[in-house]
Amino acid sequence: KFQLLALAESGFDPLARTTRFMLTEEAHHMFVGETGVGRIIQRAADVMNELKTDDPEAIRNHGAIDLPTIQRYINRWFSSSVNLFGGEISNNAATYFAAGLKGRYKEEDRFEDHVVVEGIYEMPVPHQNGADVARLATEEIPLRNAMNEILRDDYIGDCEFVVDRWNRILEKADRPERLSLPNRRFNREMGIYRGWSFDPEGNPISAIEFERRSADWLPTASDKSYVKSLMTPVLEPGKMAAWIAPPRKGIDGKDWEWEYVRFDKASVGIGLGAKPSLIG
């Protein structure tokens, strides 16, 4: 979304118009993803309330995905996503902006200076301190060279809104647990934080400490095996997999139990995959 929004500010009009069109489809993808995870969280909350326990093993035995596992997957995929914005300090990003190929999110609406010859961005930069633990020092980066980080800021803010909405699901279910995003420095494989170890709060730690605690912070082999075991089709109308709650409402005013798609169950049975046909 945010890479497309930055390209939508391009001075090259065909690129700008094309990416604006692509954003319509991207909005649908984001809606499906956000509401899908929300339904998984809702199901976890329902099972915890039903069983009157937050024990992950008990939640799994009931077919749902426990919140600690969901948090580890949030940590994993959020840290992977922030990698996609590129290096925090980037000559390429400065060149693209200077050439008018790429702008900032809502460039015209949010900013008065569209040239950005001057200006700085204050950034915590890791340095060697004679040990395996990084020493963070705030440095002033020319604003053009920090364009990737500016876009990453907007992306992180958007993700925080999504997590807030997921937490409201837990709040409405009278659950005390809350989900959170890890710090942008956590588990990085791109940019200035690559090769350094940080905990989910962004505090520098040793590589040994990160390895020791990684099972608390990132999906384990057991987590992946369990989630994979849940991936079995549920094709009967009115039935829902045990790990996800029903949607709040169906499509086009219909109940969620309505048979939206008819599957060729014979194909599913022999391992060829379901062959859906739309109804109505």
C-alpha cells in the first residue's frame, strides 16, 4: 500500500495514475487480511472465555490459535514487512525523490516543501562498542536520504491502528490480553539494523541472548506445525473451522451461512483441490 502511495505521487503521470488504480485492489487485500486475523483473534477470545483459561495448550486442544502464537506471528511478519522499505539511509531513495519518480505518502496534502534540499531526520544508528551489543547513537540524516524511513514511519503508524482494532476485539470480549507490534529494529534483515540483535522493545541485546529468547518472540517449529495442521478444508455451508470465528455479516445482505460457492467435493477427496463454482 505505502509503496504504491509513494509512487502515486510520481511526477511521471502514467506511473502515478497506474498505481492509484492498483490501490483499489490493494485495499481489498488489506481488508481481507485485517478482518481475517481479527476473526482468528475473536475465536481465540471466545475459546478462552468458554474454557475459562488462557493456557495455550488448552486453547490448541480446542482447535483455536492461542494469543502467544498470534503475537509471535505478528512479530515475524511485521519485522519482515518493514524490511521491504529498504535501507534507512539510502542514496537511491534520495535520487528517486530528486528525480520526481517517487514522493512521500500524501506528498501534496501533507508537505509544503516538495524539493527537500534541506532538512534532517534524526535516527538512532547502531555502532560497535567493543562487544556483541550495539550502541545506539542519534544521528542527523539528510532528509532526502531518509525517504525510505519516512515512508516506513507512515506504514508503522498504519499498522498500529490495525493492532488497536484487533485489541478492541479482545476488549469487547472482556479479555485482559493485548497484542502489540515489535520495535522496527527487531529481527531486521535489511538496513542499518541488520546483523545486530534487539528485543521486541528495540533494546540492544547480544546475539546469544536473542537466540536464547527467540522461541518466546518468533514462531517455533511447533507453532508452524500446529498452524499447518489446521489447514484442512471445511466445505459445508454453515460450518466454520475451529480456529476462526464467523464473519459478522455475509456478502450482499445474505447470511454468512448461505452457500456462496459450490465445491466439487469429489475433486477435494482425491487431492486435486476444490473446484468452486459461484452461485446466484
